[in-house]
Amino acid sequence: MSEPFRRGKMQFPGLRNMAYIEWGEPDAKTLVCVHGLTRCARDFDFLAPEMARRGYRVICPDVAGRGDSDWLADPMDYAVPTYAKDMLLLLARLELESVHWVGTSLGGLIGMALAAMPGSPVEKLVLNDVGPVLTVAALQRIAAYLGKWPPLLSIEAAEQFVRATSASFGPHSDAEWRFLTEHVVRTNADGSLRMHYDPALAVPFNADMPGGDVELWPFYDAISCPTLVLRGEQSDLLTRDTVAQMAARGPRARSVEIPGVGHAPTLIHSDQIAIVRDFLLTGP
């Protein structure tokens, strides 16, 4: 059976490649969906076809160092400025002057950076459990597992690891957990498994570990496009206080809290998909 999407690859100067998958008709309004820190493009396999059915072309890239995209030679380049530049080059290569953007966690930070630019290509922005304040408690939690995984001798062992490190995603069925696992592992020469991303992602993450919360208000306040922020009810990265401030300044984001979920909603379930779909399809 053929895949329901198309695979693409863009080559940057220096022969580095970034992979992406594409849903929908090429001449349609474009939605870019960007995953979180240790996730990949396939995370949007539920949202993307729904948006394609609603008339969108959906582009889901693998951020550098993840999925099918090449790893970076210098680990310190694993940072939002690098990712934002990559995305601008991708948009230029695909001849996209304006897009809607859905970003989960890291993908939202990249979207914020682009949306804050003068003459930004981002016309509508969805920030999935991320905002202009990143709590140090959440960053320390992520640092505890980033780039560190036990021997993964089977897909079942890999799933146990994903369930443990991603418990904050909230309740999912066994089939959904298997989906969330299958696309973030790769097979080693000896048949064992490893996570799909470059473990060197941890190098700049740990080197830049702050002593307190990280505040990015200048970027947020420069955004003028319609913005929606989703917050997991139990999120340790995005606080209710930050969301309240996001509603009062900058683009004055609309907000929806997802019950029973921490960091971050997976956008697999129909109720979460409906929130994003309705925001993108209605209003200015």
C-alpha cells in the first residue's frame, strides 16, 4: 500500500539534507507543522490528513538531527536560530510566501521566532504547550533523559522507554503508544534499536541550562498574527500565569487548556485536532 503522503528532501549548502513529508494538493494554502525536541514529522499523521481534507497543503519537516534529516557537525548549532534559518530556506525552496504554522514545544519556539520577524511569512500561529516563558523545572526534567536511552533490544522495550519519558502526553491507547514509538526509533546493525535523533542534542541543551526560567517576551511581543496557544492542564513547561499574560499582550493569543494532559498534547485525538482545525479555518 502506498503512503498517504509524499516524501521530500531539501539539500542545504554544505550537502546537508532536511527531510519532510507533504500532504494535500501542492497549490493549496500551506500549513507547516513542526514537532517537539525529540519527536519527528510523523507526529502529525493524524492532524495533517484532516487539514488536507479541509483544503490545506501540509508540510511536516524533520528538524535537523531528527528523523530522516541529517545530523549537524557542530552540536552547538542545535539551536532555534539554526532551525529558524532552515525553515526559511525550506519555505523559499518551496516558493511559499505565507503559511499557517502549528508548532509543538520546540516547533512552537521556531514558529515564534519566524512570526516575530518583520514581514513574517506566518499568517496564523498555533503554539502547542509552549510560550515565551520556559520553566527551569521542565528544562531540567527534559535534560534528565535527553540523549540517554537504555539498550533497546525490541520494539516493546523502546515503547516502555517512550511511555516512561512521555507520560506527560496523557492517556493514549496501546495502539497510539505503539505509533508514538515506531516512528522515533531506528534499527542498529545488530538488530537492536536506538532513538532516531542525534544524542548530541543534549550538548547545547545542558551547556545552556539556565539558573531560572527562560523568558522570551521580546519575540512574543513582536508577533502580530492571530495566535492560539494550547496548554496541557498539567504542563510543567507552560504555566497558567504565562498563558494569561499571552492573552493580554503581543498578539493577545486565544487559549485552550487540554484536561488530563501535561507537556504536550499530541494532536492525535479528535478533540485536540478539532481545536486546531477550527482556529485555522475560521476568522482572519
